[in-house]
Amino acid sequence: MPTLVPQASRVSCRSTIGTANLWVIMRVIFGIFFFTPRDFAKFIKGLFIISTAACIFLSPIDIRAQAMKDLGTTVFHGAISNKLPTLDSGVIGYQKTGEQYRVYTFPETGEPIPYRLYVPESWQPGQRLPVLVTLRAGPHFDNNHRSPNALVAEARRHGYIVLSPLGYRGLAQPYYGSGYPIIRPTGPSEPAAGWTVTENLRAEHDVLNTLSLVMGEYGADANRLYIHGQNPSGSGALHFLSSYPGLFKAAVISSAPIDVTSYPVDQLVENGTSLFILHGTNDNSNEIQASRTMARSFSDQGVVVEYFEVEGGEHLNSYQLAAPQIFDFLEAHR
């Protein structure tokens, strides 16, 4: 698959090298010489070359993610609503429909990273469909599509794109940059256990990167982005809400109770972000009382919360059983 390059990152590069020597720019563009990270230190000879190398080596996600953290979601919303990601050829991407496996080049490392995507078969260019990002909890992005693949079935019925990022690495217990432990019967979890700090951060970047690509390719509705997480990825979903306030209209949190004491609840209230919190009555992994407490705490502080207990639902199938209720909630929070 051709590498998709967010247009917003190109704008950032132009501003970086705008005052650089024209001769240096032309040589870089036509590949007469190329700096690798190892060679970079050897060839720093002036401000112009430094700025040019920075443009080459700063990846799109580095620029975008840092800008979002520094400036809020303004840059990202601008990127996905006004400056759509395009192929290097300038042509909007494949625009296939149905269930798909995709691969893109992770900008920070050059690695091929897969993701799973569903686009309603009825989609036509020009339609602005909502997007549900569903974060995996197990070791593979197929976990959230296990039989009966109810999220996709409801997405087909309601007209939603469903994006399932890998989270950079197929390691267990992904937290996507979150530091919020899950409350478990044995005590609080250790966020991102088994992940390096870099891998954990790149998992977060992977979600933003794939979302940007899908938004650009399908021209989806930037005002109707939703995120879902189960267990550790539920903590990850809450992390995205607090780190990128206003990016997601609402979140679905499944069997992922956290201690709200240190959570910036006011950001959800200020941005009108709603929560659908669910837990299965037969979930033996995380205690249902902890989810009840979390839902009540968010609600008491002004967040719009719908709490739903899935009768007979187990740890791994509750959100599948509750898929109709999930999409009814999303439809009610446009």
C-alpha cells in the first residue's frame, strides 16, 4: 500500500525550511544526497542544513502529536477537516468499502504497521460518515471483531466507519499512553506492563495516525468521532479524551473501571464529551461495583453518563452483546 502522508505535516515542513538556501532544497528534493540519523551529526554545518534535516527527519506524527499536546486539538481538527491526507501522487486513497486489512508506514520508524477497517458498503464519495475507533485489549486487532462481530454489524446498520488500530505492537495489555490503572480485585493494574515507554507512546501515535489516514481517505465527519475501549484499552480511551479534549464526541468504556480522583473530569464537561459505561454481570475479571462507582463519580461531576449492565455478559463478550445499545447511545450523542 502506498504511504499516506498527512497534508498537515507537509505544511509544517514548508514552514520549517521556508528560509533555507534554495540550492540545498533542490538537492534534497532530487535525492542528490540524503542524511541518515547517524550521518546527521557529521554534516551539521549551519542553520539552513539543520532546518532542512529537521523537516526530513521529523515524522508527521511527531509534528502533529506535539502540536496537539501544546495547542489542544486545533491543529488536528484542521488537519482532518481541511487538509486531508493524500497519497504522494496527490490522489485520495483507495476508498474501498467493506471489511479490510490495511498496512501503512509508521512515520517514526519506517515500519509497516497493519490496521483493520470497516467502511459501510453503501458509502459513496462525498458522504461524511461518523467513525468509531475501537481499541483492542488482547494481542490482536481482530479481538474486537470476534464472532458475532456485532460492532461491525451495527455499524453497517447505522452507517459508521469502524477503525481498529494495532497500537504499534501486538503486545498484551495495551494502554495507548495511558497512566490510569484499571481497578481489579487483586489491586490496581500496572499500566503498559511489558511495554517500553517508547512503545507505549507509539501505540498512542498509531491510533492518531490511522485515524488521520481514514479521515483523509473517506472524508469522514470530524464532528462525530467516537472511541471504544475494553479493560486496559478502556483506560486508553479515557486517556485520549483527556489528552486530546474535544477530539472525540463520546466514548464507550467496557469493563474498565479507573479511579476518577486524578482524572481531569472538567475537560469532559467543558467539551460536552459523553460516556457510555458498561459492565457484564458475569464479568469475573473486573468488579462490577468499581464500574458503578466510576460511572457515579463521573455523573456527579457533571459528565453525561449512560451506565448499562449487560445481564449475563462476561468479560469478553459484554460489549458485543450490548452493541445495539452502544450505537443507540452514539446516535443520541451527535
